[in-house]
Amino acid sequence: MTRCAARFARRATGPSAGRFPSRLAGRSPGRFPGPFPERFPERLARRFPGRFAPRRRRCPGFTLTELVATLAVAGVLAGVAVPGVAAVGGALAAGQGAQRLALVLRVAQARAQAHGCRVQVTVAADGRFEAREQGAEPYASGWLGAPVSSTYPGGCVEFHPRGWPCLPGASSPRAGHFDVGGVAGHEVVLQLGGCVRCR
């Protein structure tokens, strides 16, 4: 057997017990000892506790403190954002409601002039409206989407056959306005001559 073949055979079968008697004591045959003893890392950890301490495996997730901090930040942001969003939504609803009310009043004015009769428009405080010709069923009704206040008693205004606004049953013109959406809302103005403006 050549020298290379003998070396290959020793590597395949493992070292003999005569060459490493102390390391192979108590081990299973064919097991080659590693370059360091099995307890070498533990000895280093005891000798140098700050540098060779075994690392603990960190479990994924969040601690209770992190969750509480996240919820607190989310609550603060929600408290700041929600009122602003509500104010913007209220302003948009008031603007759309005012434009719709101005359209309802202009249509009522046009019907009064076209049919030669009085046309009444009633707007409730919650934004519900109703329009009808004198002695007839309502031809239009709906909701403006915002609260409404008015200088006309009961939110009721009539259009004379000549087109000017007046109180129910009266013949003299009466100017007034409707406030849609409260303080930050919009205003629909009825002038003496019958002009309807939204501002």
C-alpha cells in the first residue's frame, strides 16, 4: 500500500486509538474530535463574561411598552385629525346645501312668474325643505344635508306672481336670508327685487 493510500484510509476510518488515547476515551468509534473541546465556549464565557457571553435568541414581536406608546401616539393623532376632518366635512355639506337651496328658491320664483300663482317654500331647522304652489301638493321636497336658520318666520317664504319674495299671505316684498350650516356655513340671500344669491 502506498503512502497516499494509507493516509486516505486513516482519514476514512478515523484515527486510531493509539494516536489520540486521551481524546478518544469514552467516545464512539469513528468520531473525530473537533479542534476545540465541546465545553470550550462555556469556559470562555466564564472567563470573559462581557465578551464571550452566549447570545440569546430574540423572539419577534412587540413589548407591552412599545404597544402602549404606539396606542398613545395613535390616540393623539386621532384627537387632532378627527375634529379637522369633521369641520371640513361640515363646510362641504353646508356649501352644497346652500347651492341646492338657492336652486330650489329660483325654481319656485320661476314657477310663480310662469304660472301666475304664489309658490311657497318651507325650510325646517334640520334642513328638510318643501316647495308647493298655492293650494296644491308639494312638487319638490328633500334634505339639504345641514341645519338651517332663517329670518323668515318658520323658515317659510312665498314668491309673488311678479317674482319678489314675501311672507305667506302678504303682498309686499320682504327681504331675508337663510343660513345653512351654522356659523361656518353659507348664506342664501333673497333681495326685495327677487334676486337670489348664495354667499
